[in-house]
Amino acid sequence: MPPKVAARQVIRRLEASVSRLRSVIQVLAQQQAVLKARSALADAAVEHCTALLALGGALKRLRAGHIGPITLVAPPPVAVAGAPAPAASAGSPPPQQQPPALPPGGPPSPTTACAELLLRVRAEHVAAGGVLRACPDHEQACPDDAAAPHIGWDPTRAAQAFTDGGVDLTTAGLRRAARDFVRAASVLCPRIRSCAPDAGDAVRRLGHARARFLELPVHMMLSGNLLPLSDFLFDSLDIDDPLVSKEERARRQPSSEVPVSHWIWAARQLRWQADQEETVYAALQTHVQRMATMQAQMQRLLEQVCAADDIVARDEAMRELGVIQRNSQMECTVTMLCVYASLTKAHQFGEYLVAAWPYMPSLSGLYNAMTLLREERRRRQRGLHFEAEEVDADADPAAMMRRHNELQQAAAASEQAASSDQRLTALSSDATAPVCP
């Protein structure tokens, strides 16, 4: 065999090996990105569950006449099979991990449902080999002024407002709160986007407005009544706005009849970074899967209730139905707080709600829009790859030059977008942790 032919064969084998290794590296990188996203999601979920548990304790103190700041205390570690037990500190008894007991004869309280969700999130994450940043292996107290800004809402103020009864949880009240936030965001977001001289103050004010708005689902979860959300998500937000004419309100259509392009365009305005998008998508994907499981369980229990002849069996099925309903409420609340308070910055949340006006987007709607956008991006990337292969095969100098210019323009646009994101990140460094007055 001539030396040149043998050398070419060796080169081809090496190129094939490099191609296989590149594919393996890409798969491993994708898996690492997914694990990183789920780890960040678990941290955020644990933080909000811990805050909600502290909120339950604060409500008890407020009802007892004691008013003071909330101390966020991490719960004891969850016991995982095969994992070593944490070492107990000197002079302290070993921690005892017991699941919260359900109240006899009725659905669990918000605190119990939150504790169950917290234990499940921790167990799933630790069993998968993850390490939770937000929950150490021993009880650790965090001062309220340091913990509340980080989670994006203030448990102390939420407890005080819930006890005072000054929160309007009717459908009209929710619409009014959403309109107030959208109006504030429509004024503040352009100043943040264009790096106005007072952009830092705009970030702070928008963070305060977002914190107050996101406390509404917490109040609804505590009240145990999510019925006002149906009309809130179904109808337009200005359907009862006195500033809107009757003719304009009559032209509004239900959100279910709004074209999909409306929600896709609204989701584009979020402009997430790559790791941010992966974490949010993992949160929404997990939420949709859990809600589908709970809905199937509720359907099964409803069939049992209708078919049961024994009153004892019917009562037991109704009790289980109440448990699942409370858990689904907690799931929706924690997911909403994770996505909109921890994983999304204040100006991104504001841009999204302004773009979705006059409707309030749901979590499942955001998940569907993100799924379509991600699929569109994958198709576009595959198309560019195939186009590049065709240009190389044809070896057309003019086509190669056009392709080169397109790539240069795309790179310049990407650099400009990255520079803009860096300026927004610098301005909104406190947007992920608004200080709640």
C-alpha cells in the first residue's frame, strides 16, 4: 500500500475517533447543564419552602399577639437510604427526622403541605447525588433582613398583611394588582433597558413592585382558595378597568382564544441567558409533570367517591382528595415563586407581563411557549448546519462569501446582545434580591 494512501486512512480513522469523542462530550455537556439547572431549581425550591414554613410560624406568633421579624430556620436533613448520617454537634442530641403528621379527619394545613414538599424536594435531590446550598445538614438561622431580599419577597410583611386582612384576594383585586404592576413595569422597564441615569433606582423600585405582586399567590395559598385564579387567568386584566371603554372591553376575547403567536412573542421578551433558560425550563417541566400526576390521582379519587357505597370509604377518598388538592396548591405557589422571584430578574418579569398584556400568562402557558421557541431554535440551527454543508460541497466562492458575511453579522449581533445583557446585569444586580421595605 502506498504511504500516502495509508496516511490518508490513518487520518480518516483519527477524524472518525475525534468525531465520536466530540459527540460524547456534547452529550456529557448537555447532561451537566441539566444537572446544574436542576440543582439551582432545588436550591430555589428549598429556600421558598423554608420561607413559607417560617411564614406559618410567624402567623402563629402574630395571632398570639407577638409581632417580630421572621427567622428563616432550615429544617433538619432528610434521611436518604445509603447516605451517611450527619454528625451531631457536641452536646446536642442527634437530629430526629420524622415526616409531618397529617391532621386527622381533614386535609393538611399549608405548613404541613409545605413541609412535605420540602422533604420531597430534598430527598429527590440528595438521592440524585446533589448537594443543597440552601439547606445545610444542621439547623442554621438566617436573619430576616438577609434572607428575605434573596428570595424576592418578604415573609414578615406577608404575614402582617395576611393577619391584618388588607389583601383583596377576589378576582377583581387580583386584576387590579396585576394592572398596577404592569403600569409600573411599563414605565420602569424602558429606563432599565436603555440604561437611564436613574436605572439603578428603577431596578430597586421594580423589585419592590414585583415582591408585593408575588406575595399574592402566597396569600391565596394561605387562604386555601385558588378559585379567583380561574377568571384571573381566563379573562383580560382590563375587563373591569374603569379607564377602559365598554366598546374596548367588549372586543376582548378570552385568553384561551388568543393566538399562540401572542404568547410566543411575550416569552421572547424575557431574553434569558442560557443557564437561566435551562433552569426555568427544568422548573416548568417538573411542574407540568407533577401537576399531571396529581390531576390523574384526583380523577381516580373522584371516580372512587362516585362509585363508593360505604360512607367510610367515601370519607377516606374525600380526605385523600383534600390532601392532593392542598399539595397541588403548594406546588403551584412554590413553582411560581421559584420561576418569577428567584430564577427571573425583576426587569425580565416586568417585560414579560407588559408583553403579555392584557392577559396574565399561566405557568403552563409559559412552558408551552418555551417549548415551541426551543424547538424553533433547534430547527434553525439544524437548517444553518445543513446550509453550511451544501455551501462547502458546492464550493461556490460567492455563496461562501455570503455565508461568511452572514456569520459575521450574527457574531456582531451576538456580541451586541451580550454587551447589553452585561449592562442590564450590572444595573440589576439587586433585581434578583430586592430589599423589601
